Amino acid sequence: MLHTTHRWALCLLLSSVSLHGTAAPAHTSMTVAGLEQPAQIRVDRWGVAHVYARTDGDAFFVQGFNVARDRLFQLDLLRRKGLGHLAEAFGPGYVAQDRAARLFLYRGDMAAEWASYGPDARAAVTRFVDGINAYIDWLSTQPQALPYEFRRFDYAPEKWRPEDVLRIRTTGLSRNVKSEVARAKVACKASLSVDAIRLKLQPAWTTSVPDGLDPCLPEQVLKVYELATQAPRLSAGTAPAVALAEPLRNEELAAAEGSNNWVIAPHKSATGHAVLADDPHRAY
């Protein structure tokens, strides 16, 4: 895939409201390598960023740039957790968590995986990651803008690769793994019909155990997975050793597990059409 080396201006417009009325918006213009055309980020009075770009590629690029501008430390922390790179930044106390995380990295056919996402997915992810990396490059010339956390722990953010987005996806699948293991334990001690009483599936679904699969799992089967997916624990001082993984949720939360959707009826929408909003469960 060819990458543009064009440099265009990215304008940042910050709008704010004072207690005594509307304040003048603040404008910031920066030259960013990788943009195909000039673009804008407008942050409204509620702090919501609006991206204006002339191409789809630039829209994803600017989105990545803006996410990094707002949340670079979180992005870097989640990437390190998913790839098993925490110990590099925070010390040997994270070796066990890194080891566990690397056991769950995707190692399949990357080309086939990209293809399963649709024809434009790789281009979109690549441009998004290019935007993150462009912000990291910009920080190298503006060290005073480096987020406090990197200075506090004395390390630099790592650049992303498009493949990182796919390889660390296990981080966003932890709840489903736990519910499947819980269902297997019920099937081992009783039956799947009993599990249907414990947790009703919606829409209705008849669950079956594949031939040759033993549902009687070891008691600690989730220990490594919980360690791999738990949130990194940082302190004001040096990074502490990784504590034992805590259960990710209790039974009350388990009963509420499901996809996140909400719908607006046609008679309540401005267009007269129904609106469905869905969470695709992608962590990045």
C-alpha cells in the first residue's frame, strides 16, 4: 500500500463559552505529514470533536490524530497491555501479565482476517493508525505537549501498526469468554437445559455441546485469561507488581450481558425514519 508524504495544514478550532457569554474561539494550525488535503478539527462547546476532511482517508487520519491528541496515554497503555509490552515501560512487575497477554495474540492468516472485515477496512484502519503516528511525530517537535503520564513514568509512546488493531482484539472479548466458561460449568454439573434457567438467551437459542468437547473445565481455566485482560495497575510511585486478577463482573452484571443497542421510532426522528445505534464491540 502506498503512503502519501504530502504535508497539509490541519486546523484545530476550539469553541468555549464563558460564564458571561460566548468567548472567541481559539484557532490552532499545524502542518502534518500524511494528509492528502487540508482538514479541520472543530471542538464544540461540549468538548465534542467534529472532523472535516475532503477524502475518506483523511477523515480516518484526522480521527486517529484527534484521538491521540486527547487520549494518547490511554491508547498507548491499551496497546502495550494487548501486545504484552507493559514491562518495557513499567518494569518487571508486569512480566507475568505480558506473558499472559502474548498467549492470546492473534496468530492466524492476517490477509484473510483483513478480508473478513470488508474491502475498505484495511485502508480505514491504516489511515487511522497513520493519524495516531502523525501525532506522535508532532510531539517529537513539541516536547512540552507530551502528556504528563509519559513524563511521570519516563518513557515514550510507541507507534502503531495496522495489524496491532487486529492482534489485540482479545482485550475486548473478555466478557463473552467468561459467559461461555460459566455455561460449560453448568453443562458439566447438570445440563444445558438447566443453564437456560440460569441465563435466558435472547432471542431464543438452543445451545449444544459440540461432539468430542468435554464441558468439565479445570477450575482455574480463566486465571491466565483474566490476568491477560485485566487493567494495568499503576501507582504514584514505581509501578507495583501485578496483583491477582479479580473477577471481571458479578452474577448481577452477567444477567444483563448483551449487545448495546438503542432505537428511535420513525415518529420521533427528524427524518421520519427509524434510527438504530449499535456498539460494534471494537475497543480501538
